[in-house]
Amino acid sequence: MLEEQLRFSKEQNKQLLDQNKRMSEQLSAQSNKVFLLTHQVETLTEALQSLEKAFSAKEASMQKMQKTNQALSKLITKKSEKIIPIPSADEPVGNRKKKAPSPKERGNNNARRKEYFDLEIQEHDIYPSCPGFQPEFGEFLKIVDPSATNISLPVSSNILTTSIIAGTWEIL
């Protein structure tokens, strides 16, 4: 019986040693996996941090470029800040054309306006008694006092001397 117990305990010890060996192998394999995964997490974290730094630097440079672009656009829109291109030295002097300034740029230079004395004024009298006179298209202009002006009106005319009415007149 003692021999049996001894054999049984040897078998149990052997099984426990095999089980312990398998467990230690599994533990070492899992510790290697954990080590590899932690190393991978560290490298990914470093890559993420470098990408964040690059993105912030890119964003800062983008904002700087936008501010520069805005400043340049403001300068371009101002007339006093425009850059006039200098003609190249290769181009002959005779071929350079000077552009005439527009009237707004040139201004009036305190000059008087031209008076045109040779123009003709045509006056057409439209009488309310004419067959083509249409009073619905007429428009009141002003009241005329014949005694205050040097206008002589014919006595036989049908024009009212107190008002002038402008209307349309069709020639039939």
C-alpha cells in the first residue's frame, strides 16, 4: 500500500510538474505578447504625438498664410498701394505706350465747361384744339404770366395764357 501511495504521489508530482511547465511556457508567451503590444502602443503614441505637432505647425503656418493673403489683398485694393510695373530695359523707348488717364483720374483742373453757341433750339407748340392732342398723356409744367414776360401771344390762338400743358401730338 505504501508503494501504491508512493507511485501515486510520484505520478501526481510528475503531472503537476508538467502542468507547471506548460503554465510557465504560456505565461512567458503571454508576457512576450504583452511586451510587444506595449511597445506597439508606445510607438503609436509617439507617432500620434508627432502627427499632432505637425498638424499644429501646419495649422499655424496656414493661419499665417491666410493673414498674409488678407493683408496683401487689402494692399492690392488700395489705389495708392498699387505697384506700377517698370518697363524692361530690353524694350526700346519708342515702343513704350503711355496710357491716357481717364477723365475721373485727370479731374477738371478748375476749367470752365464748354459753351456751344451754334446749337439750335426747336420749339413745337401743341394746342389743345389740335386733333392729335391727348390730354391723358399731358403733364402740367408751369403757370405762365404773359404780362411779366416779353412773350407776345397771337390773339387768335387757342392756347391758355395762364398755363402750359405738355402732351403728345400725333401727325395724322
